[in-house]
Amino acid sequence: MKINEITARPLRIPFNAVFSHASATRLESQSIFVEIESVGSEMGHGEGCPRRYVTDETVDTALEFINTQHDSILEVSCAEDLRQWVRENQSLIDKNPAAFCSVELAVIDLLAKSNSESVESLLSLKQLSGEFQYTAVLDAQNLSSFNSQLNRYLRIGFTDFKMKISGDLKLDQAKVNCLVNNVPDSTIRLDANNFWADTTDAETYIQELDHEFLAVEEPLKAGNFRGCRHLSKTLKTPIILDESFLCIEHFQHIEDDPEYWIINLRISKMGGILRSLAIIDKAKELKIPIVVGAQVGETSILTRAALAVANNCREILLAQEGAFGTHLLKYDITDEPISFGEKGKIIAPFRSESKGGFGLNIESERTLSTYSSPG
């Protein structure tokens, strides 16, 4: 397979509702869409979600990275070439993980299609099968919006929840009580999105919520492993690392006491599938649980890529996030969106798997800024 052309552009799809947390409020997706064409006119598609507050990337820096690396990526012609590119450019990917993710996914999709095989076959992974249970994410809006959002999730049948804190203690107490009263058998993870600078403030606030959370995600400023370790011991609750865990080198901060930690593995922030799989291998060795997470506003491309990763870490998989599809997006970029259904589940295999690659029929015109949504 020989690559002929690489194109990249911003992808902004309006949301059906505002999404808020402690670090951002969003009305639309903020992604990079990459399309790679082979000499034989086969097409591969990828997606990445640059976030300034996560990986210090923006849409502009991602596009600049892809433009700068264009010629070297043209030389990739097989899976081993791609693996070698990743090995030789680790520090570059560390600085541009979401940008590289968009390229890597497109290359993997194209290589698999060129070989008439699935992404799993190309990468020697287990084929998708079985159920994938997703988490309902409750954002940091007012109580009325929270109740509306919760009721939508309850109609679907969710029992696993992640609640974003607002910073308003009385409001968050009311939300926890509402959730517990409506779903007594629910599991709840708390996500602070790096809200607190002071460990004592975080400890007091979480204790006053008066609930035994399954885990607490990023309570302190990113990289404060010492403070998070203290919180885990005091609250007797594991800490989920998201913004604090961006690459395999970050294991050095947690490998001596794995019992305190859970890793939120979002493919975009990790720099693609290959680097995500390497992190999973190390996490299995250390017996550190994994949440396969998602960036808000992902399309079916990243959802499908995350399924490949989740399917290969089931023994340490604590939860999955994302797969919102058109529950959140006004439209997806495929005619067969991948999103959770009844009880928050996705069941594989899909009808589309016979197409090769990620098995998605991407409608490229839906990625253009001038596109008008269906209906």
C-alpha cells in the first residue's frame, strides 16, 4: 500500500445540548478529521480531539503538526512502518498526541482496508465480540438540567454514572442525593476536572458529599500525585488519573503503589491505538484498572477505535465512557453511527465489520464547515 494524499481539517459538529464541567463548557465538537488516500484510491479516516487543558494542543497546532509531518507519513506503507514511526518519534508524539492520533487512526484504517481485513486483524488483536457497558456522564449544570439529563439516562437504563462536580457544595449534594434516590443500586464515580489546588479543601468537600464513591477522578491540579495519594488513603477511594497520565512514562509516579490508582485511557490524549495498547500491557502487569474514556464530542471513528482497545483489556477494564453518537451530536459523520443503546450497552460484532478497517462508511461531506445537518 502506498499513500498518495493526506488531508486534515477541523471538525465542528453542533451538540444537541450544552455540555459543562469544571474546565470547559461546549456547544460543539472540537476535533481534527484526517482523510488519507492510497494510490489505489482506497480511503482511511481518523480523528483526534486536541484540548489545551489536557495535552496543551489546539486545532491549529494539530493542523500544523500534520502539515509538518506530511512527507514522513507518506513513507508509511505497512503496519510495521507505522510501529517504527511511533518508536522513532515518541517525544514528538508526546507533544502532539491528539494530532498524531488522528493520523494514526487514518493510516490503520487504510492499511486494514487495503488488506481487506479488520483493524483487529491488522494489529493482531482479538476480534470484537460481546457486550460493552458504558457510563452515563452527568455534567456540571444546574439542578434542573441535571434532573433532565438523569431522566434521559434512566429511560435508557443506565446504572453506572460519572458525576462532574460544579464547585457548589449544596448543588452537588443535591445531585448526589437525587442520583442515589433514583438509582439506589447505582455506582458513581466523581470527576473534579482538577478543580482543587489544596488537598484539604478537596478532602473536606468530597467527605461532605456523604457518599461512598467508586472512585474520584482528578481532584487536584494535574500532576499532583503526592496529594492524590494522600486523598486516596484518607478517603479510602482510588484516584482516577486523566490529565495527570498522558504517556507510558507516567507509570513511574504510580507503579510503586498501584492500589491507589485507576487510569483513564482516552485514545486521543494517549496518541493513538498503538501507544494505548502499550499502556494497557503495563497496566495489566501492575494490575492497575483502566477506564477507557472519551473526549466530549467524539464521532464514531474514535468510538470504534476505543472498542478495539477496550476489547483487549477486559480483565482490568473498570468502565467505558463515550459512545454518545447522536445522543449528543446533531449528526455523526457515518450513516451507521456507533452509540450506546438499551441499558447503555453496545453489542458486537456490527453489520459493518465486513467492510474492513474500522468498518465505517464515512460521509466526508459531513466534515465540511458548510455542511447542513440532515433533517
